[in-house]
Amino acid sequence: EQLEALAENQGFVCELQRAVEKLKAYLDGPTWFEKVSSKGTRPIIAYFSAEFGVHECLPFYAGGLGILAGDHLKSASDLGIPLVGVGLLYQKGYFRQYLNIDGWQQEVYTENDFYNMPIELVRKKSGRPLTISVEYPGRCVTAQVWCVSIGRVKLYLLDTNVSANSSADRMITVSLYGGDRELRIRQEIMLG
């Protein structure tokens, strides 16, 4: 309903068109890397991080490390550096805090709705979700791959909440820094 109302709002439509034109000019414009690099095949740099703070609408970060990783992706886009980010897609993003009636800090984790975020499930030509398998002791764990476009840079996020996995393995990407040491190690193995 909100989108339909905005589609009828000429002021909004004009602003949206201007934003699209600016984005296209940015994406098509010359970059520093193009100017300083030799022509031909360019290797792609992979940047792995447990969290990426790109924007508050993508709550897959908790603090400094995530903000730094997100800023690296944004800068790589601005400079035209051939880089991709690889991280984990958490069902529950960064928590919100409040003080309870006794004055103690409490955390509330909200469930992320990936279908209402600027993120897309990567699909094979067949239309099925792209998945990867990672070996763990005694088993393989499957993750489906999601993608966020950050200017010229792609951020690929791995999601283990798929039916092929056991309930314990589905929890690998349930929350950022949640759980115990074993879960953290399982997250690090998934990340590579």
C-alpha cells in the first residue's frame, strides 16, 4: 500500500528518478583502479569477515569490526577495486538494548526478514538457490548464498538455516556472537 501511494506521488517519483540517475552515473563512471591498473585479467580480492556494517537496514554487525569491514567494501566500490565480501547472514541481527525495571541491561534480538531487505537470494540458472557445502567433523553443512550490492562491490552472505541441515547446524547463522565458544568456532569454520 505504501509503495502504491508513493508511486502516485510525483515529487517522490522525481526524487527516485534522480537517485537512479546518480547511481547509474556512479556505477558507470571511471574509477581510480581503472586508471592505475594494467588492462587484462584482474584478480578478485575476497574480504572475509564475521560482520559487515554497511547500513542500519542490514543489521549484520555489532560494532567496530563490522563498521570497518563495511567501510572497506564502500571504499573498494568508490575506488573500483575488484573486491567481494564474504560473511554470514544472521537470522537475528544485532540486538537492541533496554534497561529492565531493576536497572539491568536486557537484550532483545529481532528476527530479520530477508525478503524485506535490500538483499537477494543467489539462484542458479535452474532457479534453485545457490548452495555451498562445508566439511565439518563427520558431516557436511550446507549454506545458501545471499547477495547485497554495495555500489560496484558484491557482499555474499552464507545462511545455514536450510532444510538439508540438522537443527544444530541451522543455528550456525542464527545470531552474531550469540551462544557459546563452540558455536563461534562453527561460525568461523563456515566463514572459512
